Amino acid sequence: MRLPCLILALGVLAASPATAASFSCAKAETPDEKTICDTRALNDLDVEMAVRFDILKDLLPMGNRTKMQEDQEAWLKDRRACGTEVACLTAAYEGRLKVLRGVLSEFAKQGGQ
């Protein structure tokens, strides 16, 4: 049951363009957040990252969730260090998405077990 839900969620993600960052742009305070809100490509990467993270958070066993949350918090600190540099932010998102996609791929290969 979990695997079909995962496939459906990823299909929706791929089919629909993202229209907002995973955080409130109205409340964006840091330079990285403002740049993400002002740059459509970064905004889209942020939404994809948030969706994949949320899917994994619900699918992974508790110990793996804790590790993933810690990794996400460390990644957010690294992202903040990019400030307003679009290339740095893009590279940060691409790196994080590579990890999240890999975890989802491994989960799917195992049949959601």
C-alpha cells in the first residue's frame, strides 16, 4: 500500500508546477529565503525537496527519520551560508535532492518494506 502512494505522490510532484516555496515567502527573513522566493527555479527546487522530505519522513522507520531530520537541519545551515548566491543555493538543492532521490529509490527497490 505504501509503494503505490509513493508513486502517486511523485507523479503528482512531477506533473504539477510548484507555485510556492515550502515556507511562507511573506515571512521570509533570511537572505537565502528571500532569494528562493524571488527565483522561480530555486522555488521549484525547494518545493520538490520539501515534498520528497515529507514523503520519506512518513515512510521511514523511526531511527531513520531521526537521522534524516538531523541531516535536513545540517543542510539548512549550509543553505543559509549561501546567502543570496543563486549558484550556491542551486548546488545545495541539487546535492540534497540527489540524496533524497537516492533514499526514495532504495525504498522503492525494497518494495516499501
